Amino acid sequence: MKMITQTILFPRLPALMGLLLACQLGFAQEKPVYRCPGNLYTDALSAREARDKGCKTLEGAPITVIQSSVPRGGSTARPAASGAANPGDRVGADDQKARDSDAKRILEAELKKEEDALAALRKDFNDGQPERRGDERNYQKYQDRVEEMKAALTRKEADVAALKRELGKFGQR
């Protein structure tokens, strides 16, 4: 047993010792990271400089710095799709009227669709007594469906009311 240990471990021992020494030197040479006033993080200061500037040493947490690019004005800026030269410019009265009429037309179409769906739900609901389906032999299944229909009716009524409020905003202008 002694012979096997010597032949297997001892040739590898210098390599293991070298690796261990390199790891220790790498950790020993790691510079401390300082957090200075103004959220400045750096490892380029000596201990005296950091103390003079009021910096504190950070321990144990690696720091990741992501640099962002600042958009430049000039040729890289694109004009807005609305026809305005810059996003901060106001939209012309004609453009705004066209947008408002489009929005109103879309809201009216959506309201019509929701009112039709609400009417269909009310017809199916039949004042709380909907027709029983074949798969509802169990009365609890029927009651669950009735409750779901009641909740769907409430949601649909709220949707219709919200659309009417939005359309009312166009009438006030």
C-alpha cells in the first residue's frame, strides 16, 4: 500500500503545491475596492488616498460596472413618425383632429362589439336560469357555470361602461 501511494501521489505533489501557491498569490495580490462619495467605485487608489477622500473599503462583493452610451443629437436622431420634427414638438391641429377621429371611430367599433357580446351573454344567462347542458348532470357543475356567467356579465358590463366613459371624453372637447 505504501508503494502505491508513493508512486501515485508524489509525482503529482509538486504540481498540486504549485497550483495552491498560485491561488494564494492571486488572492493576496487582489486590490481592495473602495466606494467613494458620489457613488464612485475604484481599486486604483492607495489606502492613504482612499482614507483622505473619505472612501470605504468594500469586502466580499464583486463589482460589475456597465458603461452606457449617451445618445447624441444631430444626424442619429430620427424625426417622430407623427410628422413632427422632434418628439418635443407639438402636433398640428389637423393632425390632432385626425387622430381624435380615428380614436373615436375605433372606440365606437369596440363599444359595438362589446355591446353585442353583452347582449349574447344576457340572452344565454336568461335572468339567472340558463339552459342546462348535457354534461351538467351534476347540479354543482351547473351552479359553477351560472356563477362564471354572472362574473363574465359583470366584467362585460364594466368594459362597456369604461368604453362609454372614454367616448364621453371626445364629446367634451
